[in-house]
Amino acid sequence: MNLDLGLLGAHLREHEVNPQSAVEVERAGYGTLWLDASPPADLAFAEELLDATARLVVGTSVVNVWTADAETVAASYHRIDGKHPGRFVLGIGIGHREVHGEYASPYGKLVSYLDQLAAAGVPTDRIVLAALGPRMLRLARDRAAGTIPCLVTPEHTRQARAVLGAGKLVLPGHFAVVEPDAGRARAVARSAPPGTALGVTNYAANLRRLGFTDDDLASTGSDRLIDALVAHGDPATVATRLLAHREAGADHVGVYPLGDDPIATLRAIAQAVSR
């Protein structure tokens, strides 16, 4: 696989990034910019970010199979890869039953979507799946280049690596806030994902598999849970927490920056990792 994602990835939503700040992310040393939430099927914004940068890989985290037509997504992939060969990764996922009224048979829907992408000539080694549980991880192993899970711990990364084996990509995303005061850091985390996402069935089920309890998952999360899902402290401490995923078997660690200035947070973390 001739795809260099770099050690670190930056997870940003469309309102948090523009072509100029994508250049800043690239200069800071990030190998990949993951466009979060559910980008539309035309993938026009991903193409715009690629146009503005020189080496940065751009990926989707993730295209939602319920809202983005597979045929259109495949055509968008080919358009972008033709213009920027080797610099685009298609992350796809099944969304959440709390959001999508049509949510049914998610595994079957994802298999069907992968079939449509394959029929349209999208190469398997350019697709990653937002897989959490064992069945979805096996699908990522068998039908994609690997997995890009969110709201996970290094223990999940160890489990994902065990399922996927060598040669497949394990690309966990981890939340981070550069804030030495633990109370303030937890307050920031609870006012955004992960604190606001604990009621989502997919995430909650996975966290229970990892040993967290109903008490941990209540409201916006226990201190124990928030501390496990959000790296906080000074930049060096945050960097150490993030790199625990590498020690657990990750190929690349995606950073979800929390706080008022996500680009500044990303820059501080990258500087600490490079020291």
C-alpha cells in the first residue's frame, strides 16, 4: 500500500477548517486531514483542501452510507484521485440509529455499499471503515484497507489490531484538549463530544465492551471515562497519551482537537510529538 498517512492526523469539521488552515495543518507536520461528520457525496470540499495543499492526504471521517449515494461517491473518488493521485482516502460508516430514521440492517447496508463501490472501481486499499465492534472490524479486515474508529481507548486499538492482523490500517481518533487544569479540561470535553455522544447506541455499546459501566456512561460521563477518552494536560502530556495508541498497534493517530482554537491545539500537539 503506497499510502503515507503520517504519524498524526487532524480531525476537523467543515466549519473548523478552510484551505488556508489546511496549509497550516500540513506545515505543522500532520500527514492527513480527516474531514469529519458526514460530508456530502460530491466531496467537493475535500477536493478544495487538496487543491490548497502540496502533500497532505485528505480523508473522510466519514461518508455516511445513509445520506451519500454510493454511485456519486464513487464518481467523486475517481475525480479526486485523478487530480490528486494517492492523496485521498475514503472513510465510510453507518451513522447512528438516533439520527437516521431509515437505519436498519446496518451491517447489510454497509456490505451493499461496499459492493457498489467495488463495482464502480473504487480500490479496496483506499477505503477505511468506521468499525467498532468485532463484526464490523472483521468486515474492515476483509473488505477495506482498515478501520478508523472514534471515541475509543488504546485497549480498543489493541483489540482492533488483533482482529485485523498485520498489513491492515488501524487509525484510531482520540480527543485532545491542551489544558493543564483537569477540571477545566473535563468541562470542555463534557460540553462537546465525547460528553455529548455517550447516549449514542454504537458508542455506548463499544464502551461497555471496553469495561465501562452504566455509571460511567450516565449523563456526560464519569471522570474515569472522560479521562480515558480525552487526552488533557500540557502539550507533552497530551502527546504521550495520544501515542499510547501507537504502542497498542495503531498505524496513525487522529487528533480531535477540543477548545476555542483547534488549529492552535493541533500545532501545539505536533510540536510536542516531534520533540
